[in-house]
Amino acid sequence: MKISIIIPTYNEEEFLPDLLKSIKRQDFKDLEVIIADANSTDKTVEIAKSYMCKVVPGGLPAVGRNNGAKVAKGEILLFLDADSVLTNNYITSTIEEFELHNLGIAITQIVPLEKGFINEISHEIANYLTKQISHIKPHGAGCYGMITYKSLHEKVNGFDESLDFGEDTDYIERIAKISRFKVLENPRLLISTRRLEEEGLKEITLKYAKSTAKQLVGQKVTLEELGYSFGHGSSKKNRILYSLCGEGLGHAIRSGVVIEYLINEGYDLIVFASDRAYDYLNSKFDNIYYIGGFNTVYENNSVRNRKTFVYNMKDVPSDLKNNMTKMFNLAHKFKPDVIVSDFEFYSNLLSHILRIPLISIDNMHVLTEAKYSTPNKYAKDRLFSESVVHAFIQNAKKTLIYSYFFPPLKNTENTRYVYPILRDKIYQLKPTDGDYILVYQTSTSNNELIELLKKNPQQNFIVYGFHVDKKEDNVLFRSFSEDLLYKDFKDAKCVITNGGFSFITEALQLGKPILSIPVKKQFEQILNAIYLDKLGYGEHHSKINQAILDNFIEKIPVYKKNISEKYVKPKNNNETLNILKETIEEVINN
């Protein structure tokens, strides 16, 4: 037999039929097709058998290719990816040029299956760069199609199965040392642009540049470094699609802790976030994807519901299409076992469309899942906020609620409280009582507060949330910096903030009394402040004046004592993270 075509697969029922049809259409017939399957859970194996392919066990690409080569009867091996398609006369053209130049190993060039200027020009650039780099050092990738002799494959002991990325380039380099390598000029291989569509041209280009630069100097590259998760392997990792609200940094900061924990526990993750949450997480992790999100309009420290509605509605049609397309395509490839949402709207829709179980973990659901009473003056705000929470998340399999107050729950079977997630650095701080008050705002519209602070020259204030670095009299403004905020937090004698959940819980962990002026009409913040006052950890006011400020400062010792005696301070995040893991496993296994 002349040639054996070896194709590693994992859940390729969507793409494999087109490749097998294209092989069947070839004029060249002296061949066999071997599918090395990594325990696919879809119809991949069934499709392969229907085309009379040999099927052998697979794994990561190196494992699958080696297993295919072991049973191959052809003198020539052609390695292809499952999402490629052969152009007319591809096999004949490839063999003729391969033998004409007396080569030992070669790759072909690629063209996109999906037409369009960006697709076509990006693939031509990829071809050009691959040819140029090959003059410096033999280089290539499995997606280009690799052809070699079985005798040479055996002489170098096949692909290095210890490599989870770059095994193809390593293979090419080792065979090229004992033979000749070339990028073939004539044959063209059609390849899917699914990764380009999922990750974007910029992301793909950066990853390609990073991997190529390392490989050229002889360094190995791993999947983890590049943020790839191909899902091959005989022992399947559970996969989580994690999505979070992007407004403010509270969701992002605690999600950073959760994401790091889940990765360390061996889960595969892809993460969706908008706005500042995306920027924060993308600087720390791979596999973070941007989506458009909802934003609240604030004026004079108050939510403007009508303007918020108008502002978000103008973007909803495009966000809905773009977000759902991106999330659907990535989820279709990634095949998550569960979706975990920290109050993110589009992941809820995706859960219903794909019928993937959803776990909700946030602080917002105390509004809808708990029994509590509040003054009648907040009834309208409460109704509106509860409606938003109901609209964002429906029919979660399990609901975990971060909280520092614990009113009775309506349903304890599927809902439970967990302690707030805090940054590890907060647990490590050793707080002292300095001579300044820390002021933290998530809205830049509370100008009345700043004017009041300036009227108290006997007090020093450090203010975050206005996104500037400047000093005005006794008020020092800082733009956000985690390291500076830790220091300022640690040594503050108390804090003034709105009703943001994350900052309040970090302040309580550090034993800092809190003067809370929640954003008007934002009922979640109002409820946080009500319970803060009720528990004796600080004060709740709808606005601030000199008398309120003086009274609060006078009572700082009382509030510090209450926090010290009544507030439960976990030593770390372990309990909450373990509960989350148990919940994930329960949902997946049921």
C-alpha cells in the first residue's frame, strides 16, 4: 500500500464527514484511512466506521498519530487534522512533489474553508511566514498536513508523547535532521477557521508568534502557556464555562480567586467577562473572552433607571447577536459539563439553549431567595431589583449566595449561603489603625461627599473610585492599584463607601468600621447597608452631612468592638471553594 492517512479525533462529528468525503473524491486510491479517536462522546467513531476507516485509540495528537502509525500499512504516512478538507488531486500532487524533491518530510500550504478577505489574507500570510521560517529552521504544524515515510517515523520513534503542544514541530525537526524538509508549493489543504472565529485574529497571531519564537530558539511550549485546551485524552477533565458580570471590580476580583482554584483543582475552563472584569482577568489568566455587558447609569450617587434602560437597549441587539454567537461557537467546541455564572446574563441564555446545567454563585440572589423585611420607602427599588435578578438568572440547578448576613432562605434544598470570597492578600494583611479614613466609591458621581471631606481639614482621606491621581487639600485621590489599596486598607482607621458587597466584606475581615452611603435606587447596596447597620458594624445613611460624619467617627470604637466579637472571620477561602467544588461535582454527576 502506498499511503496511510492518519487523523486524530475528539468529538469531530461536525467536521469529519467533509474530510472523509474529500478523501473519497480523490483520484488516488491506493490508500487507507486510520482514525485515532480520543474517546469521543459524539458520533465521530460511528461516522469513521461508516466510511470504512480503521479506528484505533487516540489521546493528545502525538498519542493518536503514533497509534495510527503503528497499524499503518502504507510506506508513506499523511497526518491530517479532522477539520481539514482535501482539494482536488491533493494526494497525487503532494506525493509527486514530495518524491520529486527526494524529501523525507514535508508540509503543504493552507487555504480557508470559509471565504472572506480577512480569512484569505491571514492564511496567505501564514503560508508566507511558514516558508520563510523554514529557511531558518524546519518548522510546521499538523494543521498544514504532514507527509513522511513510515520508516523515518519509526527511526525517530514517532511523535514525542510528553509534549502537549508543538509535538508536530518537534517531529519535523527530528526527521529533518536525517532527511530533507520542504514546504510544498503546489498542494493546498482547506482548513476550518473555527479557531480564528472563536479567538479572533489578534489572539491567534499573538499565540502563533509566541510559540514560534520559543520553538526557533529550541524552547518547548505547553498548552497551558498558550491557553489552549484541546480536550483530548483518555481521562477527561470536567469542563466549566464560567461567566461573570463586568460592572465594577467586585465580581472580577472574587472570580479571579475562584478561577485560580478551579484550574488548580484540574478543571478545564473558558471564561467570559465584559468591561473592567475582562481587563482584570485577561491580565491574569488565559482563555478569557470578551463579551458586551450591561452597565448602570449613575448621576449624583443615584441609579437612573430610565437612562440605564435606554443606554443598554441601544447595544442589546448587537450584543445579543455577537455575544451569543461567540459563546455558542466556543461552547460547541469546548463542550462544557456545567456553566457557572456570577450574575452574568448571557450565560443563562446559553444554558437554556444548549441544555447545560447552570450553577449561580453571587451575592445578588439574597434579594430573591431570602425572607427579610425592609422599610416601605424602598419597596419600588426592591421590586425593580428583584425583577432584574429574576431576569438575569432562571432555573439554576444550584444557587450559592455570598453573604455576611443570613436571613432565612425560601428554599434550602437547592440554595445555600457561603462565606464571601476574599483576595488571599486580604487574609495575609495585619491591620493597624492609622490616622486616615479610606473612602471607596464605585460611582464617580458622588461629588457632595468630596466637598464634605474637604471641609474637615483635621481628618485625612484617601479616596479611590474617581480614576485620578491627585491631591486636593486633605483629600488624596488614587486610581485603582491593588498593591496601594492593600496598604491603604490595612492602615485605615475606618472606611466610607457605598454599599458595594466586596469592599464591605473585605473591610469587615480587616475589622474596619464602615459608614455606608449606598447608591440611591440600587437596592442590593441598600440591603447590604441595612444589615451592616442592624448588625452594629457601622452605619447606613442615604446621604452624608457633617453631623453624620462626626457621629460615626465618635462611635468607631463601638463598631470595632462589635466586629471583633460578632463577625465570623474565616481564615481563608477554603470552605467556600470546597462547597463550590462539591456543588459542581454534584451537578455534573447528576
